[in-house]
Amino acid sequence: MAGHSKWANIQHRKGRQDEKRGRIWTRIIREIMVAARQGGGDLDANPRLRLAVEKAKAANMPAENIKRNIDKATGNLEGVSYEEIRYEGYGIGGAAIIVDTMTDNRVRTVAEVRHAFNKYGGNMGTEGSVAFQFKHVGQLIFAPGTSEDQVMEVALEAGAEDVITDEDGAIEVLTTPGDFEAVKKALEAAGLTPEMAEVTMRAENTIALTGEDAERMQKLLDVLEDLDDVQNVYHNAEL
């Protein structure tokens, strides 16, 4: 199945994430704490926590930091309690935006998110206003030049829902969130290492923005991503 060009967007996003590397630990720690609080501190029994710990290790977080935050979340150490809140809205050109946050102060967070939308040309919507335009999936993306036949064979055998080759040759593997880990392990065991692998909100359709509109949209996304309580920002704009 053919898809749109995502490679440039992915490389652009990775570059932006690298620039904000100092913020990554804070977000991972919150994810670890919420995952551990909801599903317990046993990695074998808690897939969400397992994924968060993988991210922590990939970001070179020391093992003692990981353990300490799991202990805080499970009540073995005193710590802050975070709740997850999702906000939805529209960006430039009607592009859909989902903002996932973890916060210990709901009033502060909603004020900051609303201010960012209003100041930078967006419009905060109500719950459910744009979420229907996204699907909760496991997503693994392979660089152009990777063997499409091999990826397809291994991924589908391991339980992937779809394999999409984009216009620029990048290969996208889609799974249910529950099958993500098994498919990722099968691909890596076959020597196929994804450029990006995550459980995400994937836009069903995209809106192409160019020139000044693309710049304004990127500014809005940057401001939202830089808010302290924001964990992830999903959107359907192709910039």
C-alpha cells in the first residue's frame, strides 16, 4: 500500500527533539511514574512501563533514576502525583492538534495550553473535537532503502496490521498498541532496526501547509511542545 511522503517530516521532528534533549528526561520520568502508578512496578506485567523504561535507557538515563521514580509512583518513596489530561484543538489552516499532558496542577496546565493556542493562531476545541481524525497505533518507520519485502514478511507474520511504503521509500509498519512490542522484537530479531518506533496517535488524513502557514504552524507546535506539562503533541499537518 502506498502512502504520502513522511520521511522529511520524521527527520525534521527528530532534529527538533534532539535540540530539546534536556527536556526528554523530565517527560520520560513522568511517563514512568504514571505507568507504574496505573499498572504497578513489575516490568513483566506492565507493557506501558516497559516501553517507558526502554525510552529511558535509550536516553541514557541511569538505572537508579529509573528505579527511584518507579518506587515513588508505587508508593515506596514519597513523590508528586501526576494525572493525564488530553486537550484538542485546531492549528493553522484547520490542522488538527492533540496535546497530551501530565500535570500536578490542572488549572495551570489548561491555562498554558489555551494561551499557546490563542496567541499563535490556533483555536482550542472541546474534548473529541479532533480525536476522531487520529488512530491509536503502534508505528515503526524504516529508512528508505530498507527491504520492503523483508519488512512486510516479518511484520505481517508477527501480527502487524499494515505495511505502507511512502512516496520517498520510507516503510511504515502499523500495529495495534497491544501488538507493538511483539512486532518490534520480531523485526529487530530479523536485523531490521526502525528509525522510529512508538505507540502514537496517527493522523488518518493530512493537511499540507507551505510557506508562511507552515512556519506559523511550526511555531505553534514548538510553543506547545515547550510547555512544562506537555508530554506529546500530535497533529495532521505536513510541513
